Amino acid sequence: MSTRGLAYTGGVGFALWRRSLLELARVRGGLLPTTVAPLIFLLGSLGQFGRLDQLVGFPTTSYIAWLVPLSCLQAAGFAGGATGANLARDIEAGWFDRLLSSPAPRPLLILGPVMAAVTRCLVPVTVIFIAGLLLGPGLTGGAFGLFMLYLAAISFSIVASLWGITLALRAKSQQVGPLIQNGVFIAVFLSTAYTPLPFLKGWLAVAAPYNPVTYVLQMGRQATVSGIEPSWAHTWPGLLALAGMMLFFGLLALRQLRRVDR
Amino acid sequence: MFSDHTAAKDAGATIIVEALERVYSSGLRAVDGVNLAVAAGEIYGFLGPNGAGKSTTVRILTTLLRPSGGRARVAGYDVVEQASQVRRSIGVALQEAALDPLMTGRELLELQGALHGLRRAESKLRADELLERVDLAPAADRLLNTYSGGMRRRLDLAMALVHRPDVLFLDEPTTGLDPVSRASLWSELRRLNEEGTTIFLTTQYLEEAEQLADRVGIIDHGKIVAEGTPQDLGRLVGEPGLYVKLIDQSQCDLARQLLAVHGAVSDREAGGLTIRTALGARAIAPIVRTLDEAQIEVDAVEVEEPTLDDVFLAVTGHRAEDVAGGEQS
């Protein structure tokens, strides 16, 4: 790509990202749902399953240490999914037609919501992480673990955003919003969300090892779970899972974008 | 490729459409074999009721929708094969100004500038220039949710002009506007056209097409049913009418008999008659003389030029407003 082409791409990307920042700044309480819901899940699950950490073989003595990365991932997923719902709103309102009728390369029009997802997820993830730390678990994984948690969360927000964008482009209606968020919820739920793999039973024990989110959670749990020490072995499956999901949903979103004028 | 016939016939045309079709998955044939050519520098009015196929045609010409059949070229580029070049050459203001209510007018113009490849400094300058042009400078830094309908339309137009397009597509630009805002937008469109911009304008308002368009195409059920200058189309209706209002309604029967020598006479309302005559306004004197000689007092005489509404009725068999909306147009 030429220097001018790069400047143009950067300019469009920045302009669309700036729009999402302006929305964040101007919609009071816009981040509340994606922050409050995972916090409630965190506190509720702690009350429901808090004694699981006393089971022999549980990889940490603090159940909240097990839950904090899950809540961070949920928050990131909801924030990413919300950008898909926002795209559906833009399509319904005709704003997306304005973007489509501009000469901006079509993939850049997806990049805008994806960058918005990354920005949007940082606030709830940080709030939940700090709240979690205040409730007890230490940062057992140190700086590396923290980095992995944020990398997992940010990347998962991108995956959720691409999933949301695909559905929004397909349905072209805000009615798709709940489906986007349900998809994120189910993907997280069918993993090692509340207990490690050896503690799962029945159909979930069969499904969870095939769910890539299981390995993303493992990657993020290096931050707070003492039994999952920071290591390459606990990192690469998560990276692979994220790359695979990004590729899969990215291609789906691009395919749907190519069909948007049909 | 376009046929030689079309290429020869429309050499120099900025918009060329040949046998354009669009069939939705529901089976609705929204555009059904549309042919048209718009010359550079022309204002082309595309007139029709809701659901006639106007917006679908515009969406195809602006590359937002693929045609099911036929071809279209805009600014020299094929709308399917060279969509990106088409987008660089056109400005688009679609139905119901789609503007982000959480941004200011200036921010939106700068975003539009970025989408069209303007550098930041260039974008800011152009935004200032356009805000002045459409009289929105005082409101430039206000959020869009504080703008009136007319202000939104003017900003929408300004956004379509950011990159100085050769061709401007406007889909029902004044729908829902009050008369003052409508007149202001018309004046701006005339100014743009005088500067050389080709304008393709869809409208439901017959008056708008008459006021602005050099040529008008009338679309109904996806087909162009008439095309020409407003004057040409007026001739499709037949002879112009003279409306005569009598002071004494009881003299209507006598007046009708006497005036039959001047043209076809029809009743219009109590005490009023319409006389169709090729002489138009030149028939006023003889008609008044005839009535005066019979001591029939005249309250008013008006020349009735055929309107596009009459044309629409003549070519489609129904009035424009008779067609209900609801279908995707």
C-alpha cells in the first residue's frame, strides 16, 4: 500500500474510532449495562458457588480468583457484542448507507466498530478487575498474568464484535441485539466458566474441551488463579483459540459485508 | 457493455441507465426496465409516488444496491464493476437525513471529509466553508439532536458536497420540510447546478420537479411512464384550460352553450367552467366578449396550465397521492 493509501486508511479508521469515542463520552451511563451485568454475575456466582474452592484439586483457594477473569471476559464480550447492536442501529437509521456510499474500502467500515469494541471493553474490564482485587484475590500471575488477562479480554471483545457485526449485517435490524448477546453468553457459559474441566459432568464435560472460550479463560486466569501459573503452555491454546475465532468471525463478517448490497 | 445505440444516443451523458431491473427476494419488481440518460449539468427530476421505484433506482445508481438486471453508468463508471470510482464521483443525500444525533455538525462534516480522503486540515477548512454556505455556521458546534428538520437537511446536503462531487443524488430532499426551508434548499440546489453540478433528484412533490428540474422522468410501478421537460410533459395532457367563474350560478347552462364555440367546456364547481382551448391565454378576450354580449357577468378568469399532477393522472390513470406507501420504493 502506498503512503497516501496508508494515510487514507489511517484517517478513515481514526475518524470512525473517534465517532465511537464521542458516543461513549456523550451517552451518560452507556457503559453501565456492560459493567453492571458482569459485576452482578460475579457477586451472584460467588454467593452461589463460593465454596467450590474447598474441593480437593480445585486450582485455587479463592473462588473469586476463579471468577474475576470470567467476569472480565463476559464484560469484554458484552461490550464487543454491543458494537454489533450499534451497527444494526446505524443500518436501520441509514447512517451505514452514508458510509457505504463513500469510497472508503469496505473492510474499514468493519474496523470502526471493532476499534470501538476494544475501547468500550477497557472500562468495564478494568472496573471488574479492580473490584475483584478489592474482594480478595491477589495478582498471582504478576505483570505477565495481567497482560494475558487484558489480551484475552480485548481479543474476546473483538471476536464478539465480529460476531455482532455479522449478525447485524445479516439482519439489518436492531432486533438482532438480544441474539448477539445471547451468543456471547452461551459461548462463555459452555466453557470452564464456573469450574475446571475435571469437575464438569455430563454434556458440559464433553462440550467444554471443544469450546475455544475454555482456553481463552485459561489464558486469562493466569492473572489470578494460583494453580494456573503463567506459562507458554497455558498461553498458546488461548492465543490459538482467539486467532481462530477472529479469523472465522472476521471472514464471516467480510462475507456478509460483501453481500450487503444484495 | 452498453449497446452502441445507447452509447451513441447518450454521448456526453453523466448518468446512463439501460434496462435497469431490481427484483427483491419477496418477488417485488421495484424497478422494471428503466432507461434514462442525464446530461452533464442537468437537473433531472425523478417523480413518482411512494413505492414507485424511485429510491430503489437511486440506491442502485449510488452503488448501495445491486441491480437484478440491466446496466447503469454514473460519471463514466459502471455502478457494479467500478463501484468505487462511482462513489468517488458522487454526493449522496438519501431519504430522511441519516445523521448521528450525538455528533455536532462540524464533527459530521469532518468525518465525511475523512471518508472521502481529505486530510484533517483540509477537512476542517472545507467544513467551515460548507457550514457558511448552508447557513449553519452558528450551529456548527451544537449536537445534531438540537437541529430542526430543515437544518438537518441542509447539513445532509453539505455532507454530500464535502468532496466536490460531479453528480449529486438527492432522494426526496425536502420531504417533511416547511415551505421556507424547502424554498431555501431549492435555492441552494439551483446555485449548485449553476456551478456545474449534475443533480438527480427524486421527489413526490410535483411542484418541486416543476420548479427545479430541466427534465422530469415519471416512474410508476417500476417503469418510466413519461419523460421530458415539464413543458413537454404538460403537452401530454392536452390543451391548456381557461377557468371562468360566473357571478350568477344560474347562468352556467347558458354560458356553457355559448362558450362551446371556443373549445371543450366542462363544469368545475358551482358557477365555474373550464374551457380547453389551444389558444390558451389568447382566448380570454373572445370568451369574455361572448359572455359580455350575453350579459353574463364574470367574476374571474384564470389560465390553467397543465401541472405535472395532471400529467401523472394522464399517463398513469391515477393521481400521485392515490398510491399508498408501504412497499419498499
